[in-house]
Amino acid sequence: MAREQAYHHGALREALLEAGDMVLAERGLKDFTLRECARRAGVSHSAPKHHFGDAAGFLTQIAARGFDRLRESLETRLAAARDLDEEFAETTRAYVGFAEANPEHFRIMFRCDLLHDMDETLVRAAQRTFTVLTNVIRRQRGEPEITLEELNGAFSFAALLEDTLIGWCHIHGFAHLKMERQLRIVPDQDFESLLTRTSARVGRMMRPSS
Amino acid sequence: MAREQAYHHGALREALLEAGDMVLAERGLKDFTLRECARRAGVSHSAPKHHFGDAAGFLTQIAARGFDRLRESLETRLAAARDLDEEFAETTRAYVGFAEANPEHFRIMFRCDLLHDMDETLVRAAQRTFTVLTNVIRRQRGEPEITLEELNGAFSFAALLEDTLIGWCHIHGFAHLKMERQLRIVPDQDFESLLTRTSARVGRMMRPSS
DNA sequence: TCCTCTATCTTGACAGTGCAAAGATTCTCG
DNA sequence: CGAGAATCTTTGCACTGTCAAGATAGAGGA
């Protein structure tokens, strides 16, 4: 269908999600409104209700798409890394880069109070992203990759969990603090170098060889 | 004055801030409203304007008080640490504990888009907190403490800045991820142990002796 | 004491919001 | 072809932040 001006939109759900991405990026989470999204999709202000329930339901799907985009970005950037030394730093760069390029998406992705945080789509999207990060750590540790399904039972291995936590906390903390302007102490011209050096050190500390 | 029912409240500014702390904690950042704060303070809905300007001005002061409370909590908990091994872990515990005990304050403290993030009171409060963290790292490194004033010029020393970044990213990332329910992979009964072990490792990596 | 100026607080109005109920239109499938 | 389900609109409500205008109280000088 998908014809213009029809009573039944045909692809309203997808159109609303794309409008939502635009509104979120342009107006920010602060001024994000369902009604503006509906206006951009060309429908009445309560059309979203049928597809998403309430605002939290809508934001949940937008957040899930955010995790998908973050995962894609990480995977793309990782494919280009040449050695272990570079890989962990590149992961940090990609994660921080996503947060800085999409601050409003990053904000909603990590606001469990605004989302249906047990929604299956959201949880799966976040888990898939987390799996990419875990495999980065596994390569640092000299272990083979692992699938999402294997991962859900694999964390009886405390050593891997420790390293994974250390890695994710470093990456996420870096991204969040930078995005929310709490790293003003770091001069702009030194930022890239500091990210690389600190990330390389954190990555190296979980490698068995050194 | 501070008498009840007076036209001039006498201490309205402080009363509004305390009401704001209550409303934020009870209703959450999601449902925080100026009007509810005014109601609790017993004044009209636009009384806050004279003292704080707009909503961002009000939230800025609440966030600054949040940083003060976080700093006080860190200082208190640090005073009890017995050795370096424990000190960094205890810092993490205190920071994570604050985020979990005051999630809504933590959220507003790190939302630069909702605050006047260059406000002097806010910046100073955040800097004082950051100074406490920096001194934790300095003790790990075997260096003497530093004041806020000295700190603002001290970061030509790249090595200290590196360690400080690593430490803060670890602590903050841990707290933020935990508070926003993104550490579901960590079983509850293992959480305390993992926090202690990962933090001790991160602290140890910046000590010259090992 | 009185009087003006300023700080403080109230009142009323406005555009905008999310949500819910009820109605309208279109699609689907027997 | 016709009934029921799916999809979208209309209307109404309580609530919000901000603004403009007015009311009240305190402070300091004559």
C-alpha cells in the first residue's frame, strides 16, 4: 500500500519510528513529544497509540533501534582493527563516537525509567550489543568468540565476567562522561590520544600474555 | 522570619530546594514538575521564578546539591578505608551506592541538556567531587593530595590524567550501568564480590609498586 | 511617622502535552 | 457481500512551563 493520504497509512509504524528518530535527534529527549512525531508522519496525534500503546512503548522501540545502530557501528569499526592493541581502543572510539554523534538516542537507551525495560525487543537488542563487547574482551583474553545463546550461560566463568565488566565500565563510563560534558578537564587536542592510551592499557590488563 | 502563612516566606529558596529534593526522589525526573515543588512549599506556582528563573535554573541548583551530597558520601566512606587495596574499591562502592540510593538525583546530575551546565555553583560542586576522586587516584599512585586550585593547572602531567580518567570511567560506568539496570548479566549475589575484585584490579594497575 | 522603591509572591491566561473514550473509516475473511 | 477486526480521527480533560500584570510586604530616607 504505502500510498499517500490514505486513511490507512499502510506503513505507519515504520513511518512513526523514523519520525521519532528525527524528532529525538532534532529536539532532544527533553522536548521529545508523541504529537510532534505524529505530525511529521502526517497522522493525528493519537494514531501512535494503536501501534505503541503509550509514550514509553514508543520510546522503547526507538531505544531498541538505537542499540541496533550502536551494534552495527561497533561491528563495522571492529572489522577494520588490525591487532589486539588497536581493537579495544577502536571499540572505545566507536562507542564514544556513537554517544557523541547520537547523544539523544544514547540518553534514551540508558533511561530504564522511561522505557519498558523488560520489553523483549529492547532486551534482545541490548544483549546483542553486549555480546559484541564481550567478544572483544574474549579476543583480548585469547578466547574464541561466543554467540548470544552461549553467552547467557557462560558467566559461571568469573574471570571472563570480571574482565567484561572492567571493559564495559571503562567504555561506557568514558562515553557517558564525555557526552554529558564532564570531561572538561581534558583538553580537546589531547582527547583522542588519551582515549587511545587509556583504552590500550585497559585492554592490555586483561590479556594473559602481559 | 520564617513564620508560616506570611506573604513573604522568608526562606522560600531553601524551602523550594528541599521540596525539590523530595519531589525528585518521590516522583522521579520523569514526573518532576515545578508546580508540585511550589505546592509542597506552600506557595503559588510561579513563586519559584523569582529565585531560579526557569526549570533548568532550579534543576541546576538541585544537581549542585546532589554533587555536594555525593562528595560528602565519598569523603565519609573514604575515611574508613584501611589500605590502598580497599580504598579504591570503597570509592567505587560509595559512588555506586549513591547512584542506587539516589537514582533520580544521579540522573539529573548527568543531564547537561537539562541544566545550565556552566553555572558556577554547579561547576564548583562537580569540581569538588572530581577532586576527591583525583586524590584517591593520587594516593594509589603514591603521590600527595592536591587541592582544587592546584588541580586546575596540574593536568599537564599526562600520566596522572590517564590514571584519573581510567579510575573515573570505571567508577562512573559501573554506577551508571548498574543504576540503569544494564548489569542484569551479573547475578545479585555476585555483585558485591565483582565490584570489589574489579575495582581492586583497576586500582592496582595505577600503583607504581606493582 | 510617612512615603517611595524594590523585592517578593499571586493571579490569570496561553499554547502545548499525554492519555482516554467514542466515533469514523477501511481492510479481511468467512 | 457482509460482519467483525484493525486502523485512524475527533473530542475532551487535567496538567504543565512560561509570561504579563497585579498585589503585598519590607527597607531606607525625608
